[in-house]
Amino acid sequence: MILLIASRATRKQIEDMQQALGAYIKLAVDIRLGILAGGGPLHADCESVLLENGSKQEDVWGADWIPATQQVTFESLINLRPRQKNFALEIKDPAIRKQVEQIARELLGGI
């Protein structure tokens, strides 16, 4: 189940997003709006939810959230963006990584 999260997630929302993969949640994070979509089997599915709700593609980055360890990882096919000078699956720009992690922690952390 893919959920759009704009304010602190509930335990139930985390559990719902975990249904697809169990140990972790695929995310798409809008670094301009400070929101994310999570759940589902693909980062691209989460990205689509954000785009349908007004996000701009250049602001949306893929990551994973591991609830058990409260860890964010930064690898996703949607991060491959030559136009934005990101030539890898991993987010290379430290400022973007920091924004993605901060948003994920604010919305999903501590649950």
C-alpha cells in the first residue's frame, strides 16, 4: 500500500507501508515540499503518487526506510538523473542526501 505522508506517520501507516516488502519501505521524497510517498514494490510507484499530487520530478528522490534500525538508504533507479548530474542509483549530492534523510526522519522516525 502506497501512502502519501505529509505529517508525522502513525504506527499503522508504517505497518501498512511495510506490507509490500516487510523489512523496509521504498520511498519517494519531495525535497521541496517536505513530503514523501512510501510503500509498494517500486520507488517509481511512490514517485507517481507524488507527481499526481503536484510534486515536480526534479524534486523527487528515491530512498528506503528501515523501521527496525531507523536507517535511510539512498539507492533507487529513479535517482539516475544525468540532467541533474546524478549518474548513479545512489544520491551523490550531500545536500540532497541530507534533505531526503531529514524529511524521512521527521515523518517516519521514532515509530
